[in-house]
Amino acid sequence: MSILDNRPSLKAEIDKVAEVAGYLWIKGWAERNGGNITINITEWVDEEMKTLPAISEPRAIGTVLPHLRGCWFYCKGTQKRMRDLARDPMGSGSIIRILPDCAHYEMVADAPVAPTSELPSHLSVHNYLLAKSSPYRASLHTHPIELVALTHSKKWLEKDAATRMLWSMIPETKAFCPRGLGMVPYMLPSSVGLADATIRAIDEDYDVVMWEKHGVFAVDTDIMSAFDQVDVLNKAAQIYISARNMGFEPEGMTDAQMKELSDVFGLPK
């Protein structure tokens, strides 16, 4: 018996997670247990779910997150592989609820699969999103090859340098990722510093944040939309790198062409 049984709306969201996990593996963006997914599922929690007993002892988050009071999340499990999550999301992840002190959580279903070690970072971002009344409910961390490769050159770490280049490679990049790509200098994975820097970048109005020599962190309304943004940005990076491999620096769209695109389609400035 799964908590997803007879809950089609909740199951549909978890099915999206499984679908995205499969894409990440196929693309080579999720080696071994690389990457993480956390989604806020609170809106699909019914009264019966609220009465379910915990299947774990309370665990400390490591910080107090007051805007998560009463929230529920689906989380990829620690040391779990995306390719396994794609086949069995409830076997490679779990549903947790935040306790009233906003400093602890407990697992509720289906099995006591411990969430990712990066859970404090993910939950801190979700706490920020709720504080801002954002409609975003999904966070994705993954390792897109070409985008990570760009961060090995200081040229692309300058503010909005990569954004300008990626937008210029193909019109769809600016259309579907109009807020561009934020940049965070290298920090220890899973560290509080990295979480804080990511939140600052999101606060600057980025939906996708690049972690130097590591990967990306994306937020959006659901996990498929978060994946789409990363996919579009990485396609632009592939076009740039393909042109360089052919022996030339790609010309890219001009500033005037990109302004026209923004004006016609009403994209954010």
C-alpha cells in the first residue's frame, strides 16, 4: 500500500519527479547518486494524510525555518540514484512533514528513506520562496555537462556574462529562460554558505543558479518546469561549445535582435 494510492493529484506530481529523474539519467546529468529533487506537496495533503503516524524519529533540520510550519515535502533519498528513482520514486525517496517547531521533520511514507544530505539547503530555499509568496514549489539540483564546463573559465563567472552568451545562441533561450543564469562561486557542497549564496542569487531574480564547477540549482512551479529551464540553458551551451569545436567563435544574436525578442514577446527586462 502506497500513500499515493487513491490520491491522483499527488501521484501525478510524484510521477513528474520520476519522469524528470529519468531524463537526468539519460542526459548524463545524474551520475551515481548525483543530484537532488525536493518538491513542496502541501497543497495535495488531505485530512487522512495529516493523521498518519510517523515512520521515523524526529530529525533536526539544522536550522529553524518558520515559513515551513505545516509543510510536507517529497525528497529524493540520500545516496539514491536518479535512475532508480525513475523506476520507483517511493523506493528512492520519501514524504516528510515539518514539525511545529520548524526545526525538525519526520518521515511519513512510504518507507523510512532518509532525505538527501542537502535537505537543509533545499528547505532553506523553500522557506525563502514561501516568505516571498512565490508560486514556486519545486527545486532541482543536477549536473548538466556543458553548463558545468563553462564554469571552468573565469570569463563566464562574471555577472551575466554567461547569460548574455546563452541568450544569444538561439531565440528560445531568452524566451523560455528570461531571467538568465545566476552565478555562485565555488563553495563546499551542502554547506550553509552555498545555501545562503543560492538564496541571494534567487533574490536577485534568477530562477536557475550555477554553482561553479559543480552544477545548477533551479526552482519553478513544478519539477518539470524547473527541468525545462535547465534543459534550455544547457542546449544553448551545447550550441556555443559545438561552434567552438568547429573552429570558430559563434556570432550570436545581436543586442538589438534580443531586445526585439523581449519587446515582441513581453519578456522581463
